[in-house]
Amino acid sequence: MAQIDDKSGHWLNKKNEGTHPDLIRADEKIKDELVEKLIKQAIELSATLNVFKKDAFEQTNDYFELLLQNYDLDAKKNSKKGNITLENYSGTMKVQIANADSISFDEKLQIAKLKIDECLHELTEGASPEIKTLITKSFEVDKKGEINAKKILALKAYDISHPKWREAMIIIDESIEIVGSKAYIRFYTRDRVDKEYKLISLDLAGA
């Protein structure tokens, strides 16, 4: 149901203006009911997925702790930090847990940018405009004012032997800061071991 003015009973629109229910078109009322029904279902489904995700992580952690005990290792001192893959006995189902670090860059990134600028200036005749454009765009910020870490790290793939370029790559490594870590869990199945695994999509956009 749309937001209602408590005093008048009017439906409130996007401008917070009230309209008597009898003056609202039938299709608008149907749309309002449809959107609210779907949103309610989506919220319930999201809550179910969150519970499943939490439970899945707990069960895999319990299994890993059991392994540690079997090999006489202290679970408190040897927590699961790396990526692991669990397969069923037949090799037709697997669960993958991956840990990804969120990275940022400190002020030395700008030093690296200046080094790269010097390098490109010295290589003006030999550097293609496309590479220069890609490198420049790597340092652009998004709408939130943040640098795209993947684009910065992708610079390390360029086969450029210029001393200032190599120095810039070292400075980039020194500028990296780990600001957080997130664990992901994914589920796969296949009919036979000679087939490729297929991801079980739990994302509506990918379903």
C-alpha cells in the first residue's frame, strides 16, 4: 500500500502531495499493489538467503575445524583464511570458499603516477596513443571519488622495461593497503566428472 496521510487518508505521491484514493487510476493502484507484493517477497527471499549463507559458512568452518583436530592442530591458532574447495565423493558437486581482500592505495600512488607520466613523456615517440589513454584512465576516480584497484593493478601486466616504469610499479606495490576482507561461497554441480561444473546461481541477476 502506498504511503497514506494519517489525517486525510490521501495517498502520497513522490512529491509528498496527497491524492484522494478515488481519484487514482485503476492501473496505478494495480501497479502499486504489484510492486509492494514483489518487494515483500524479495525481502523474504533475501532473508532466507542470508540465513542459508550464514549456515553454509558455519558448517564449512565446523568441517575445517574437524580436519584441524584430526591433524592435532589448534583451531584457534589456525583459522581458515585461504581459499578451499570441497567436493562430494563422486566429484559431481563442489563448494568453493574464496577470501578476497579489499584494497586501497595511500598517497604514494600519486608518486607512482608522476613516475609514469615522466616515463610516458620520455617514450612519447614509441608509446601508442591507446596505451597512453588506458594508463591515464586507470588513475581516474569514479563517482564516489575512488580509484579502481583492478585498473591500477592491471598496469603491472604491461611489458615496459623503462626504469621509471619499473620504479612506478614498485611504488604501486608499496602504496597498497588492505582495508578489509570478504569471504565468498559458491556452489557447483555437474552430471559426470568429465563435464564442466556449472554454478548454482543464487543471484537473481544471474539466474
